[in-house]
Amino acid sequence: THRYPYSEPLKLGNRRINYMRNSVKIVVDAYHGTVDLYVADEEDPLVKVYGKIFPGVFKSMGEMPESLRSHVRYPVDFFDVQAALYRSYHMTDPTVFYNKEDMWEAPREIFGSQEQIMKSYYLIMKLPGEDEPEFILLVPFVPTGKENMISWMAARCDPEHYGRLVLYQFPKEKVIFGPAQIEARIDQTPEISEQMTLWSQAGSRVVRGNLLVIPIEDSLMYVEAIYLQAESAQLPELKRVIVSYEKQISMEKTLAEALAKVFGGRRAAAAVAATEVGEELSVPQTTAATMSTQWTVLARDAQGIYAQAIEAQKSGDWAAYGASLKRLEETLQALERVASESQ
């Protein structure tokens, strides 16, 4: 509604609203069309009124079959509205809020060939401090007028934590590259920009996929797929995969090769640095060989999991897509540990 008193208005599509709640889950039986309305937020004053006007229509969430409750997801449009308001209402100091000194905004990415605002997305991950991975809806934030990542907000979807919003802020003394900065680094890397320019001149165009953000320990890794689409065809073909981690960036034919270039480069740099100061590498040859084998296996596993995630995304199987992302995160964390041990 737009008639709720003492509430800030917001434009949603073609409407201006000032009140929105995630209060009712409506289930339609696909076989006979029966409609059930389950109240997820019993404190919503509008639902209380509707319940009195239409007695017997609303049921409690406790009456929803368990087989359905496990599929309840936090709604994207509602989450996006909350995130839009929180960009300013995270400021708790009245002076800072009045002067809008610490405003946030959604980061930007390049999708296809156009810049766009990065949208919230579902994924499966283990939140900091939790023991088990869970299904969440996530959106990152950057400071207004800047491009470094400042924080990210998540809505928890699993039944035991359903509807709880959590916010994680990065330390202000540590610079975390945001999506726009990674996109700029991609454009500024000579071998990458030259190849993209070359592809765009021969009756085809380069299509850049969504930028995938993968947490690794206390940092972030970015993965972006590069497709080539002929002017006479509508089906893009995967040509390269870009991986960026900390100060390393690489574009290769496969994810495994890109990971090898990024993490292998870090190992080589450590070896050179140790040699320059007259130190001997502490990793014996047998151990180094073992680590190399482990690294190769993990890199191949990551490549296979990434391919599965892409296929799940194409088919719209978001549960499989989220599970693949979680497996990819775990594999990359193992890869990072092997790379660190070999330095």
C-alpha cells in the first residue's frame, strides 16, 4: 500500500508504495487449483485486518506441509526494497545520517556488453560463524561514489533462520576490490583487451557473463565467463574464463588453466623472492611433487564443477546451481591451502 502512516515512500515499478511486508505465502496446487494462504508474519497489521474480514482464509505457517516449507524462499523484490532503504538507514549517528556522509549503493558490473547494476542472487554458502552451509539471498554494497566493496547483506532462507537479515562489513583499513574495479582491471589487462578487440572485428561480438563472486577465507575471488556470438547466430559459445584473485588476473580457455595461472603465479613469485634473498625453499622435492599433483586434481575438479554450475544456470535449476557454487567454493579453498603450503 501507499497509505501507511509515517513511512518513507519508494517507487516500485510504476507504483509508489510506503509499506511492504513478507507476510503471506500462497500455494496453488498444480493438480486441482486449490489455493492455500499461509501467514508467515503474524504481526503484520494488514494481515490481521484481512484475517478478521475473511475468517478462515488464512492458515498459520505451522500448518504448511514440511515438504513445502523446505522450498520457501525469501522474495527477491522484497529483499531489494529492504536493501535499497538500508543503504542510508545503516547510519545510526543522526549527524552522519542527516549529512548523508556514509551512503552505500549497489555495485555495477558489465553483462553482455553493457554496464548494469549488480542484482541480488541466491546461493548456498556457510555464513561466518556458522557450522553448516545454507541457502541465502545476497547483495553486495559499495560506498556511494566509490567502487571498493564495503559490505554485503544476506537474507537467510532455511526454515530455522527464515527471514533473518545479516550484514557483514569489511574492515575499513583493508581495501577489497569491488565488481566495477575488477571489470576495469579486465579491460586494462593488455592481453585480455587485445583478444576481445580482435574477436569483435570478425562478424562476431564478445558477450561477458555475470561476474561470479566467490569468498575464499578472508578475501574474494572473481570469475567471469567470456562468450563469443556470431552475428548470424543466437547461441553464444564459451571461449575463455577470467579469474581474478587479489592482485592476480588471468584469462584462459578453461577455469582450471586460469586457476593454474593465478595461483601458480603466486607460487612462482614466492620462489623467486626466496631465491633473491638467498633463502632455500622449505618444501622438499617429493612434497612439492605431491602438492603439484594435488593442485592439478583440485584444479580439474573446479573446472568440472564450474561446468556443472553453468549447465544448471542454463536449465534454470537454481538448487543445483547453488550446490555447485558451494562445491566450487570448497574446492577453491582447498586449492588455496595447497598453494599457500607450497610457498
